[in-house]
Amino acid sequence: MFYSDDIVEEVRTKNDIVEVISEHVRLQKKGGRHWGLCPFHNEKSPSFSVNGDLQVYHCFGCGAGGNVYTFVMNYENYSFPEAVKMLAERAGVQLPEADESEEGRRRESRRSRLLAVNKEAAKFFYYQLRTPHGEPGYRYLKKRELSDETMQRFGLGYAGKNGAMLVQYLRGKGFEDDLIQEAGLASHSERYGMVSQFWNRVMYPIQDINNRVIGFGGRVMGDGEPKYLNSPETPIFDKRRNLYGLNYARRARSSNIILCEGYMDVIAMHQAGFRQAVASLGTAFTPEQAALLRRYTDNVLLAYDSDGAGVKAALRGIGILREAGLTGRVINMQPYKDPDEFMKALGREAFEERISQAENSFFFEIRILESQFHMEDPEEKTKFHREIARKLCAFSEEVERDNYLQAVAEKYFIGVENLRKLVVGYAAQNGLARPVERPKSGVRPKNTAEDKAKRAQRLLLTWIADKPQLYGKIKKYISAQDFTEGVCRRVAERLFQELEQGTFNPAGIISMFEEEEEQREAAALFSANLPALDTELEKEKAFRDILLSVKKNSYEYHVSRMGTDVSALTRAIEGKKALEELAKAHISLD
């Protein structure tokens, strides 16, 4: 569905960006902006800025930025039409009916088509499981003690013994071969033509937080390899940024989220009533997934396998959770391997008891560490204590570190002061106690002429965005043609046009750009901090220097193109004249 510019702008203006983002991020007003922890990367100090006056946001840490549409698209993993629809419903704006014409369908976004082909594939697998062809898969799932209701809830299906059936079905639904391949549902073989890699497998549709099918996991029936096969990375399926079952877990109204290793663990947990269970998607737990969890909880319980590989994965996950600012605890699965086995053997009440007994993640690390040393040997025991000291140094906050130091000393019968000396000694030995070295004054990384030109153009637009009245004072010297850098040129064209008309709409300017990276760059122009200067004279000099730099670069740019561009000669002559006038001019910032 495509909407007119008027509709898009009406919806945007009726959704205040501060209010929308505040529904997902804790914001605190400081000065003229609101600040919070960025939801798009892990950080402990707020670098996420929301400007209510300009209706834009920008993260000074990871560079994320844009307007209210950009935020909703990135946060909710929505396409642009979906973001418009969601914000329209929020603001009570009536959208026009969907365009069902052939032209409208032709203009449908590629992303929407990829979601549509995955949805249709999920229907195909779901239907196959419930036919005689799907009996092997159905028997397997029943053997795993899953109810029909659970199978239906998770949309479980079956890929038959013929890899061509899915392709034929999707073609019959009007999907092109290149789209089927791009969705990761099939590939082309010289011998067999277009066939799906999913055959003779129980199929687990993978949904994003908005219940849209973005990929699949398939468990082979019998002894085939690989045992589990997942969809490849696609434009809509990023394994690092999604979690299996999160679409249900985020609505579980639980004080925690349980992190498992496999699809069947999650399904078994949900069937038992623990609907806050999720799992990573065939890969190790990632920082991006930790950031995703942080949107919904502060407490994560690790329900990993009890074998060596599971312990190793839990240790890695603990570090990632800690870095993301999340509290992690570890559920003891023994004597069973995983949550699925545990639930079948002991049931819900026993698992609830294990949750209440979940081990502090730091003590779990220390306990596993202890098993690597022969504690009867004094030398080995001393090495163990030194390792404890090393781990205590990971706590950057002194109060937290001291609390753990005292608790560990008591638990392992170590003198508090002796352990503290080990910590201080380790910190000094490894540079953790030294103050941060700052670069010497005047030392800067070398920038190319192109880098300097881009920086000057971006700074000039930031000055004008911050003080729109400056445009009237400089427009006789400079134009949008003086901006040679792509995004800056388009922003300048629109910005100068609006200022001529007496309007100024940064959030609307961002909407011009379709690519996320361009939206980030545009948002950064309206969110950057101007140089911190003390006096008006210093500010005027800085602004004039930037203006001269942009004009000089423009002049040199057009001179270099005089041989191939007829209009460049005219621009170069005009630019030289304006540059000479500008060099003599005094521009007040008042």
C-alpha cells in the first residue's frame, strides 16, 4: 500500500516523536532535548537524543537516527506502509482504502513480497503436516508429547519427501522464482531445476515480534544430516536480531524471560505454561539479541543444556547479558539435559522450584571455574583465588564489586582483605587501575580533503538547522549547488526551498530518503552538537570559516569539471565571485 505525501505528513505530525519513543525508551529531559539509553545497541550511558522541536532522534553512539517513521520501522521491524498504518491507528487518522489494482500490486514493496511468500510457505507446511504425506512428522511431534493445540499455536508443519512440491505450490500462488530464492526457500540446481532444501523435515516457522513469518527451521526425520536446517540470512531474516518465541513471550506479563537453546525447548516450556521462554535461532546468543530482550525485561533466566556445550554457552551468554545491563541467573537442569526432558520427567511445579532456586550468574561462573582446579593443592587453590580476583575486576561500579567481593569471600572462606589485595594487585598489574590516557592536544587523525569537505558541508547545514535565521544572511553567497556530498545536497535543496517559503520541517526532510543509512545521515545533520565556543566573536569566526570552506570546495569542484560539464564553467565563475565577496563580508549570528 502506498500513501500520498499529504497522508504521510498528516500521520507524522499527529504523532509526537517524544511521546512515541517514550512508550519504549525511558527518556529524561536535559536542556532542549530528551535523552535515554539507545534501544538499538548496548550502552550504559545515555547517548540517544530525541529532539521534540525538530521531531528527530539521533544516537551519538551507534549513529541510528531519523524521524518517527524511522524509529517505528527499526524498533518494530515494520515496513514503511506498516509504520504508517500503526501510527495512523495511534493518532486516529483514517487511511484510504488499499489499492488492489494491478498497478498497486506491482508497486508493492519487495519486503512485503518476501513476507508474503514466507507466509504462504508456512501455510503449505502446516497443511502438509495434517495430510497423509505428513504422517511421519505428526508421529514425531506426538512422540515429543505435543498437543494439537500447541502444534497449531506455533504453526508447526511438515516438508514432504519431494523438494519440488513447495516450489510448484508457490509458483501457483503467483510468486516468481527469484523471489522464492531470495526468501531462502529454494535454490536452482542444473540437475533438478528449482527445488527447496526443506524436505522430509518437521518445520518450525520463525516469526518476528509482530507474528510475521520471516524464516524457517527444519528438523530432519530419521538420521539425515544436518539434523537442523535453518533459512539463510535474507532481507527480512537476521538471525542475530531475532529470537524464537519472542512474539509470544513479550506478552507473557512475566517478571523475567527464560532463554533456551532450541525450538523444542521453547515449545515444551510454553505448553507447560512458561510462555516467557525464547531461544536463539541456530546460532550462539548475540549482543543484538540481548538488546532485543532489554526492551521487555531486566531479568533473564538461562535454561541451557546441562552438558559441557551448554555450560560453555551459558558462560558466554552471561557475559553478553552483563554487558547489556541485564541481570542473568542460571536454572539447574540436572539430572536432565534440557528443559524439554526436564518438563516431561518432573513437570511444571518442579520447574517453578528450579526457577526460584536459579543461581546468580557470577556465582555460576565461579562454581564452574572452581571445577577446573584441584582445591586440595595449595598452589592450585591460590590460582583459583587469583582468577576470582580477575573476574571481580570486571565490575566497573565500586559498590557492586565490593558487594560481590564480600559475598565470594564468605562463600569460599577467603579473608575479605586478602581478596581485596588480590583484586587491587591484579588491577594494577593489568592496567585496570590506571587513569584513561587522553590524546595529546593538537594530535588528530589525518583527514583527506574529501573528508574535510563533507564535514564542512554537514556542519554548515547543522548551523542553519539550529539557527534558521542565518539562511537569509548567507543565501546570496551560497546555494544548494555548493553542496557536493549526496545526502547534504538533497537536504540543502529541500531545506533552502522550505526556508524561502517560510517553513522548516526537518522530520519531513528525513522522509524524503528511502534508504535507512541516508535517513541516519540526514538525522545526524539536525542532531549534531555545534562547536562549544565561549564568545560571539569566536562563534562568528567559526561559522564564517565553515561557510568559506564549503564555498571554496564548491568552486574547486566545479573548476575540476569544466572539461566535461558545460554548466560547470558558469558555476565556477559565479562561485569565484561569491567567494571573493564572502571573504570580505561580516556575518552576524544575531
